[in-house]
Amino acid sequence: MLSLLLIVVFASRGFALDNGLALTPPMGWMHWQRFRCLIDCDAYPDECISENLFKTMADKMAEEGYLGAGYDHLIIDDCWMGEHRDAQGRLQPNSTRFPSGIKALSDYVHSKGLKFGIYSDYGTKTCAGYPGSHGHLETDAQTFADWGVDYLKLDGCYADLDDLEPGYIQMGKYLNQTGRPIVYSCSWPAYQEPKGIKPNYTALRDTCNLWRNWDDIDDTWSNVTNILKWFSENQDRIAEFSGPGHWNDPDMLIIGNFGLSYEQSKAQMALWAIMAAPLIMSVDLRTIEPKFRDILLNREVIKINQDALGIQGRLITTIKKIDVWTKPILPNEGAPSYAVGFLSNRVDGYPYRLNVTLAQLGINQAEKYKIQDVFDPMTREVSQNETIFVRVKPTGVVLLTATPILDKQK
């Protein structure tokens, strides 16, 4: 039954590329949100963008359960490059901060069982002012393949807006021509949407494995909620293009940094899971507190995110300032299961009680369901019309799964 269902889903949606990658949302670690463009290794030897930082994070990912939980990509963002290309026109790393070269770093990451990701920019320069890929797409694609790159994030600073779509499409073709499977993360919607330009999401789905839709995430709860607001307001326009091999990307997880409380961190994790968003951490894995680490490693939340159906969840209603999001998930044997997220926008200082029935939320394909609380283990059986209640903490979340209980005799 499951194999047949997956065939139907994949056949109806199609794969994004001919690379067969990212059939579930990519997971990994990226340096940008936590470490930005910190390149002063004299003042900040343990935090600067260098091969030592990435080797250390690769060690942590392999040794402390992140790889085992599915976070299998280590991705370099901006500021790894030297100021100039070499005599053959190839990108080069900063020789002081990456003395062993990118191929050696890639080999080290692979030796840990991880995949290796890197950053470039379609424009004439990267966002931080390093050499861009414009005019060098084929050379850069082959260089990345030669280095053993498994994931490319291609940014869009210093690029002509009218040239973004054809340029990204061309880079995708060059990546495929290398013969190396490389997950392709595009950014062209993030430069068009804020200017009121509606991207060609059909082209995105056919070109990229994932794409940044909107503004960069910053280390604040208000930024997280602004991103969620944009995604919910545009869900009817963009959700249909997300699925196995091609994903809408609301940007990195900022859990374990400075801006989110414990409850807000659970909320980001839960909503990113429901939206089938890539789970790309950006945190110092050496200093993260255990309670935040546990959120990132929560297998039940990850299971919702990595569900093979690959359906992007949606905001379906708001009740008394509590947003209710649902996402169909497996198992689906006669009636679909769901993940249900209750996200509080309330600030009144106590866990607010919300009474609701599953039928009110459109979960009515079976007479009875098993309800499981993901973060606060609790399981009970309810009918679709039975009133249940959740208590949602201010700016917090309650995440449930609802699995149909079917009469096997029928």
C-alpha cells in the first residue's frame, strides 16, 4: 500500500530535476546565521570562517547525534573565497583561513559520513563582495564537482533581476552536466518576491531542489513570525510547487542561538516540520545548551518533516490568536493521518486553553483517531466530533499527530 501511494504521489508531482536528490527536505548545518562573515581569525580564532571551524562542526555532527538524526549536510556559506580567481578562472579559497584547500576539507567532511555543501552567487559578486559566478557558470559548476561538492547554495546579490531566472536555469544545466549529484539551492524568489515580482514557480520546481522564497531569517522571534506570516498569506500560491525533490525554503533554524526562548524554539521546529521546510541548523554546536539540542534532535518532529508524502502544511484557521496548521502525513491507509500545530500569538502570561474538535479542523475522514502530543508525550483516542483541549504557552506551540483508527473488519 505504501509503495503504491508513493508512486502515485511522485508521478503526480514529478521530480524537480534529473538528479534524483532531496526527496525529503534537506537537513544539515550552515554557518551563516550564527557566524556570518567573521573572518578575523586573530581576534576570533574559534569562530572565524575557516577550515578549522568546519572540521570542528563536522566532528560534532558525526559524534553528537546530529548525523544519526538526519542532519547529513555541512554547508559553507559566504566569505570562504579569496579575492581573486586563479589563472584558469577558477574560484579559490582564502589561503590563510583554508590552507589545505576546499578539496581536502570536502574529503574530511565526507570521512565523517557527511555531505559537503558550498556557497556561490549568480551575480558579479557575492553578498559579502567576493567573486561571483556571473560569466563563470560552467567553470564553477565543474570546479565544485571536482571538489566533491554535494550541495550548492547559489545566492543572487549583484545580479540583474531580469537575468535571474535564465541564469539559474543555466547553472542547473551545468551542474547536471558535471555528472556529479549536487543538491541545488536557488535564491531567485528571495530577490523577486520582496519587489513584488511573482517568480515562475514552475521553472523553480523544474530547476532547483529548494529555493529561498523570502527575506533572510534573523535571530529574533518577530523575524520567525514574519516569515510564517508571509508563508501563510502566500500558501495557496506556492504550496503546490513543494514536494519530493523541490522545496520551498523559509531559511535556517536559529534554535540554540540568542534570540529565541525555549518555547519559541520548539515552535520554530514544529512549524518548519509542518511546512516541509529544509531543516538547516545554524548554531554553535560546541556550546548549544542540551535543552535546545534536544529540540533539534527530536525524532518525532523530524519524522513529520521528513514524511515521504512531502506535502507542505498550511495554516487553516486562527482561533483566539492561536494559529492552527495541519499537514497530511503517513500512514494513509483508507484515511490520512495529520500533524497539527497550534501556534500561540498570545502574550497574556499563561498557557491558554483552546477547545476544538478534529472535525472543526477538517480532520474527519475517519470516525476515531489516536492523538499523540509530540513534545509532551500523551496518547489518547478520540472521535472526530469529540471536544479536545490543548493548552498553548505564550508564543509557544503544541504539536499533535492524529492517526485514524480504522475498523479492519470492514
